[in-house]
Amino acid sequence: MNIKKKIVLLLTGQLRTFDDPIVVESWQKFFDEYDVTTFVCCWNKRGRSIGGTPANINANDGINEKEELSIESIKTIFRTDNVKLFDFDEWLNGPEIKDWMKPYYGNQYFNCMFPCNYLRMQAGKMLKEHLESSNEVYDGAFLTRPDLYFMKEPFKDKYFDDTQFLYHQNSSHNFHPSRVYDIFLFSSVQNILKISEWYESEHSIPSVENDVNNCLHPLDSCRVIWIYSLLSQLQIKSFDEPYAEVYRNILDVRLLMKRYYPHQQNVWCLGE
């Protein structure tokens, strides 16, 4: 009898396509793979992606990005009562946004850096409270986002013996020499908590305001979290292959699979 790995799952950011049938089915299959304790911290409005292959691929899909979402549906899909929703405008105009961040408002990368790390901080705080009250021990932790789908079956044992490393998706399929592609992270609970602490860390300002040139925008989260990880003395490694991506629509899935896996384009979460 195989014993499931006991993991923590932190989901943060905009919910976006979290309730699309493909995303829901993907998460249900993920939950069947592990013994999961999940914490969700997201904005209370749906939001939308402006990325994709090509960019803005879901521009005309009818998504209402201002739709306020039901916390009960979120609890049901992610099988947890550990859900908190936040109002973006209240954060933006309230006391919790740092003064040094405010001049960056209006920059096209503002939303992919500061808001998402505020939510990561909140999820990290929920996890810390849980650990203190329960004394639970976990085999590893994932930090990712709710609008994800799994193109490949999640690893069962691989990487669990090396959770001292911060794993991200930066294999030969989508390699960049100086970044942390932070949409899907795996490591020890302690390391994932360290990532969640960026918002209040002494390393947050120097991870943004520096002279490092790695061909990414200064506010690109992949650049900032890479520098922050180095300053925090985290050891960074890549998975051997991409496992998951942001779900926009099925056309985007097919185009990404063609790019990542040209010789084997079956999508795990679709049962192919």
C-alpha cells in the first residue's frame, strides 16, 4: 500500500479560471495524489489573465473580471475551509501597502509583483498559525495559484528527498538563466514560508531596487523572487520538466503543449 505524501498547498492570487471544468478536474486529480492541507488567499473579484500563447489569448471569452465570487464554491473546489478573500482596492488604498511600493503604481508590472506577494504573506500567516496550533509535520509544500492545470502527472516521490532546494519550472523547455518562474514552486515548508515572507522582509526593497540586469523588467516577479531567494540564501533548482501552467483556454493549452512537449502532447489532467 502506497502512503500518500503529506503536503501543504498555498494558493494565492486572482481566482480567474479556477472554476472552469478543466481546472476543477485537474485539481481533483491532484488532491487524489497527495494528503493535502490547503490554504487559499485570493482577491474577491475574479480577475483575468492578459498573457498566453499568444498574449491576451482569452480577450474575447466573456470573462467578467469584476465578478465577486462565492467563498463556498472556493471551499468546495479546493476541499478546504482555510479560505480568505481580500478586496484589492482596500489593500491599494489602505495602510498595508508599503510607502516605498506606491510610486510603482501604474507600472504594467505592479500587479504581478506587489499584490500577489501581499496575498502570499497572508497565506503564510495562515499556515504558521496552523503549524503552531496543530504541530503537524509535512513532507513538502507547494506555492502556486488557483487557476492552474497539470499538463503532466505530479511527482509522487521525486524531489521529496531534496526539499532543501526551492524547485521551480525552468527546464530546457522554458529556460531562463536568472529567474525563479514562480507560478509553481515546491520545497520544504520552511522555504515556502520564507518566500511568503517577502512582503515584510528586509530583503524586499533590495530585491526590487538594484542594478542586476537579467533582461527581465525590474518588477517582473520572476526576477524579484530570484534575487530575493539569493539574498535569503535559498538554493534554487529546476524541475526536470514543466508540470503545470496557467489555464486561459483550451487553445492556449494546446499551443503550450506543442511548445513544451512537441513529441508527446497528451495532457494529464484531461485523461489523455
